[in-house]
Amino acid sequence: MKILRLSALTALLALPLFSSPALAAGDPAEDDPAGPAIVARYNFDGGANAGKISDLSGRGAALTIRGSANGQVAINSEGTNRFAAFPGICAADAATCGKALLEAPDDADLDPGTRNFKWAASVRLTTGQLNGNANVMQKGVADAQSQWKMQVTGRSGRAQCVLVARTTGQKFSVLSAGSVADGNWHRIVCERAGGTLAISVDGTAGGRTAVPETVAVDNAMPLRIGGPNFAKDSDMYHGQIDDIYVQLG
């Protein structure tokens, strides 16, 4: 079960980060926020108030639920845990397709530049909920300004972390060792540190790749969770998401 509760805000930085509902108690070391600053954090336990999800870091903005064609993000419960559930895949012959995502405004703390940076989320989805790549969270787009992103790949169901450099458009990506699209909760952590971009799932290291120190990620786009936009062929996420954070430094 999740360690954090809204009633424990005063102890946020003293606790380990998160434990998704289906994971064993205790968190992997790379998911410990001690030291560098947590600049955005969302665990959905407070539900949605007036269409917004509160930030728990004290530094980020609330997430706003946005929908198209009556699409909605539901806040579902299992026991004492709450999480976000995104609209399912639309039928191929559907006249309209309900889509939804969560969005926070552009914030300098979410633009790491060349600094160390970490972003993490817990996900649960099946192969039947994959319809191409599924964007878990991102800021920026690959063909303009720059980007950091976490997604689940449509072909293999593996988790992927992506960086796209400002100015040059250089792309760096790493994949998890195995699929996360098995109907269970999985904890994905993406991290740029020490000249390397790396990914771990449930504490198990995946791919690593070198990233030059000069590569900067800085854009004027919002933080989006569950999809990049509402375009026809957008890489929407159709499963469930919990325990999101962004760490700078």
C-alpha cells in the first residue's frame, strides 16, 4: 500500500517515496527523495477537487483534468489507495473518441536544463490497453524546443525514458528490461545523472545511455500526464497511473 497520506504532509521529505499497491513494502534506493529537491508530486489520495489534483511537494502546481469528446480521468480506489484511471481505447469505427489527460502549467522547476533530473510514476496496464505508444508523462515535444518523457512502447510493452535536446534535437532513450503491460503495478524511474540517462522498474535497472553534459532540456510547454494532446493519432495512455514525482538536482 502507499506510504504517503495527505495527513502526513509535514513528514513528506522524511519518508521513503512510494510503494504502489501491488509492490512489496519498502522502496528501492533510487526512489528515495532525500537530498535533491522534489519539485512536483501527486499521489491522488486527496481525489479531484473542482477538476484539480493537488501538488504535495509545495513547489509544483495543481494538475487540471482536461478532456475531449466527454473523456474523463477517474480517481478510483482499491482499499485505502487511490489512483488515476484514463479512458479506454476507442473502437476503430467510433464517430467520436473520448480522451483525457492531466496538465500542469509550464514551471521553471520542470525545465532541468543540463542539471541532474529524475521523474517517476507507478503504472498499471495490459497489452489490451496499448494502441501504439502510451505516454505516461512528458514536458515538451520531440520536434520543437526539447523534451523529457516517460512512455510505454506499443510493440513490446516496455517502459521507455526519453530526452530530446534543445537546439540540436538530439534524442536519447532507454528501455526497461521487460514489459510492464501485464496488469500489475510497476514503479518506473527515469533519471539523468552523471552524464547518463537510465531507467529502472521496481528497483531493477534497465537500459543506460551516455548523455553529453551540454544537452539541455528547457521548453515552454506544460507538464502532461496520460497523453501529449488530443490530436487524432496522439499516443494516449489507457491504463492507470499513481505516485508521480519530479526531482531536480
